[in-house]
Amino acid sequence: MRPRMSQVIDPSLDLFAEIDRLRTQRKALVLAHYYQDPDIQDIADHLGDSLDLAKRARDAKDAEVILFCGVHFMAETAKIVNPKKIVVIPDLDAGCSLADACPADQLRAWKQTHQDHYVVMYINCTAATKAESDIICTSSNAEQIIRSVPAGRPILFGPDKNLGAFLIKKTGRAMDLWPGTCMVHETFSATKIATLKAKHKDAKFIAHPECEDHVLQLADFVGSTSKLLEFVQRDAGTKYIVGTEMGILHTMHKAAPHKELIAVPYEDRTAACQGCNQCPHMKLNTLEKIYLALRDLRPRIEMPEPLRLRALLPLERMLAIS
Ligand code: 13P
Ligand code: SF4
């Protein structure tokens, strides 16, 4: 368990005003992922998917601080691509089941048994795992990244086996897959989605590629969070069943207020499941913790420079082609 700071906050504080005051004082750039709570999305300087946010972090010139409202691997990526900035995250415990699934030592062992393979890792992994990879991809550029690997070179892909299986279908490339999954997307129920589709015949089902294959087979469109958002805006339809973390519905509603959005139904696979279309890691971030992070400039993302440099290389290869 990591050490925690005192979280006692004066309840009379206007958190929105305080966050605004502190972000100016700290010269902070506030980046937020679409899976954050609506209030957090609304205060962000930039809202985006993993790729957009990595680029925003890299290109942050005037800011002295990057406050990353997302999960740990995203904030870590911001630090890797822009090491001179102070990078803070509201809650250091905001992890990711995919990042947990493939620790660097296990990837090293996998590589040992596949020495001629090119290692493509989804950005949802730790800096240490990135450092073991040849190239990184995100859900919005994964197909392009796989197509960039020289034909005939065998590929190891991880940690998301669902995204990997989707890419095998899309590109026809054979790949060995690491058996990781997103704990949110893997709970979506194909049976319930099929029932919902039958009830709403005018609705299109749109899904994130972290979903399982039998769920993706029902989809009218598959894409990263940004691509799902763009699809809802440009598509001629008026009703969508949205197969990803429900935080994105907030921005979709704002971007396309005349369209009807239905959150994807999930299967209660565990007794602990409260609302499985919400990421419990993303939802650890709150306005209170954002206020504290800006006030105290903690918790910070730090890493040894040799590790950062090794993790940067596969990220730079990705950024050069997307
Ligand atoms: P994108 O942001 O690339 O759509 O991926 C979603 C995700 O896994 C965030 O945790
Ligand atoms: Fe990780 Fe899934 Fe949460 Fe994204 S939604 S941070 S992939 S657990």
C-alpha cells in the first residue's frame, strides 16, 4: 500500500474555484480521459483517448505541471515523453487490470522463448513492460502499428488478448497473444446486448476493441474511445448502444445532444461488481484529490532515467507513425 497524504479538506471550499486558482498558480495543464467522472471531464484543458493524451503531454510546452486525470500507466507515459514536467495524478492507486496482467519479468520470459518475434505492446502497461517492447500501440492506432511490422516477422502482442484477436482478424497477421483482459470490457454481456438490439431495432451497437470477440461480432462499428465519439457525431443514425466504459456518454451527449445513447449491459460475474460498465480505477479520481494534487504537487510520477529512456524508444516509434 502506498503512503497517503491527509485528505481532510475544508467542506466549505468551492473546489471548482480552488482548482482553477491552483492550476493558474501552478501553470498546470489538466489532461483527462473520457472515462473520468463528468465533473472531471468538464474541468480538463484537454479530454481525449490514450493516444491524444500522450501527444498532448508530449507537446505541453508552457505548462510546468501536468495533472493527469486517468490511470497510472497514462500518467507514466506523460512523464516518459515529457520528463522535464512535474507529472501528478490524483490517486496513485488508479491502476489497470491490463497493466497488472503483464509484468516486465513475465514479458522478458515470454521473449526468451520467442527470440525472433517483434514485441508490440498495448499502451496499457507499465513503463518497465514498455521498456521490454519494440513498439507500443493504442486502440486508435493498433491496426496501423501492426501493419507497420515487416511482413513475415512473427509478432508477440500483449497484454490485451481481445484487442489482439481483433487485430488478427483485421490484419490477417498471425500473432501470439498475452492472456490479459480489461476487467470492465470483459464483463459486457453478448446475450443482453442482443436482446437490447432486438428491442431497439433502430439502434447501432458501437464497441471498443477491448471487448470479447462474441461481443464485437454484434457491433456495427468498432473503435477506440475517440473513434466511437467521432462515429456518433458523424453517423446518420440517432440511437446507439455504447459498448465501452460509460464515462464517455457524458461527452457523447454534449457532442451530439439530439442522439439517444444507451449504456451497454453487463453480466454480474462477481459478487463485488457494483456497476461493471464503470472502471473502478478511473473512478478513484475525484475533485477533492485533484485539488490536493494541485495544492501539494503530489503524488508525483517518477522513474529512474535509464528506465525512462528504454520505455521512450518504443513510444517514439509509435508516435513517429501515428
Ligand atoms: P483508448 O483511450 O485508447 O480508447 O483506450 C481505452 C482504455 O483502455 C483506457 O483505459
Ligand atoms: Fe484498464 Fe479497463 Fe480501466 Fe481502461 S477501463 S483503465 S483498460 S481496467
